[in-house]
Amino acid sequence: MIETPALVSTPVPPSVRIVAGFWRRPLAFAIDVVITALPCGILGFALHNFFSRSGADGILIGFTLTLAYFAILGSSIGKGQTIGDRITHIQVVGHAGESISPTRSLLRYLILLGPILLSSAVFPVIGSGIKASIDWLFFGAEVATVYLYVFNRRTRQSLHDLATDTYVVDAIVAGRVELARIWQWHWAILAGCALAGIVLLGGFGNTIRQTGPFPDLLAIQQAILDSGKVQSVSVSIQKNWKNGETATGLVVGITWRADPTNIEKNATEIAAIVLKADPHTTDRDFITVRFKGGYSVGFATISMNQQVSHSPAAWNKQVQDYGLR
């Protein structure tokens, strides 16, 4: 009897997920930004009065709607693919190649979208020093996100990917993700940048604020804030060149506490404060008061700025006409 040798099956090596190319992720994100901005913009126009007065509430509503879109579709519910991801054939997965849970996806997109869509404006009751720290923290997170995506070429994991142990891979092939570890010196570079930023902000920044025109501008800014008429204010020097002549003046950008009832009169109220607080009024060719209006709903931004500009002499006349002295 002739025995037939048993067939030996050769194990098939598991498929390996391939990290998505550099340009597909920004393209997918841009598509998703447009998709989420459209309904948010429509909502903003439909509820214009609410969002123009809501401040922090409007920002949080837009952020929540946008976060929900990304977190749900980027999880196992949407198989790890937003609409932009589907168009560009990429997918968010864990190390084993699986779609991630909704909770994990929520954390991932909270880290990504928070610094982009939020600011210290959503915390109206805290002090200015804490607000500045929050804004710098958000800015640092944005810098770290961009830096890691550009320079972490081994895994292409950015800050939100590393925090949730996720990868963005080609959606066509299934299987585990086999990747090298992130180069550890990336963390040292980011820590060095953060330390340099703190030093510059705390030391060099104070030196700048105490020299040149900055003390005068800060004094004007504080005087306007102390009036209680505005939510925020910025003061800067502007030079205009026209027909070979140079005009130098101040630009005061303000966010009024409510909708301005009379732009000319409200601007004159601010100009009266500037004329009193500015020691160099007679040297200015103009003073511009710019009302910063509008609102943001997610990635949809509606801007409605208005401004009034006069010479100091003309402002003085209007101050007298309105009886503001």
C-alpha cells in the first residue's frame, strides 16, 4: 500500500495596515471642515440674533455639533471613517486594526478640535491671567499637533493619535498595524519649545511691555476696559501711506457688551476715553474705533465689523456735541 504524504499547510502571514500618505489626511480634514461648516453656517444665519449675543454659549454649541460629527463617524459606529476619510480612502484604527470605541474617538477628537475651535472666551468668569494661560496651552497643543504630523514620519501619529493610541491607515487593506515606535527626541524638542515659550512670555514679554510705546498702549487699553463698556479691547499703532505722505494713528478694536445702539455715538464714547488716556493725542493723525462683531458656529465664522475714524480734533468736537465731557 502506497501512503500519500500529508499536505502541510503554510500559514498565511497576516495583512499589515499601511499608514496613510501625508496629503490624504489634510485633504480629508478639509472636506470634513466644509461638510460641518455648511449646516453650522445655516444654523448661524437662522438664529442670527441668538448667536450674535450668546458669546461663549454659541461657541460651545458649534463645537459640540462639530465634535459629534467627527467623534461618531470616527468611531466603530462609522467604521472609523468620516465622509472625508471615505472619499480619500483612509481609516482611524487601533493597533490591532480595529475600529475604536465612541469614548476613545470622543477623546481623540476633543484633543484635536478643542485647541482649534475653543479659546479662553468660553470661560467668562475666570481672571485674565488664567485666560492667557489657557490660550497659550491651546496654542501649544496646535503647534505640537502640526509638528508631530509633519516630522513624526515613522508613524505619522500626531498629538491626538498618540494620546489615544490610534493610527490613520489605508482603508483598503485589513489587518494589524505594524509600525516602529515614535522617535523619543520629538518629545525633547517639543518640551524645549514649550520651555522657550514660557521664558519668552514671562521674561522677554515683560521687557517688551515696559519699553517703547507699549506702556502707553496698555494704559489706553486698561482705561477702556475699566469703563465697563466693552468685553474686550485691543490697541495698536497704524501707519498709512498715501500720495507720498504718512499718517500715523491709533486703531482701537473693541467688542461691545451688547449690540451698539448708535455706532457714531458709541465710538465717540470710546474716543473720549482714548483722548483722555493717550499722552500723545496731539501727535496722532487719526483715531479709528473698530467694532468687532460676528460669531463662530463650529468652523463657520460670520464677521460683521464696523469702524469709525476721525482726527483727534474731529473726535474732540463730537465729544462736546454728545455732551460726553
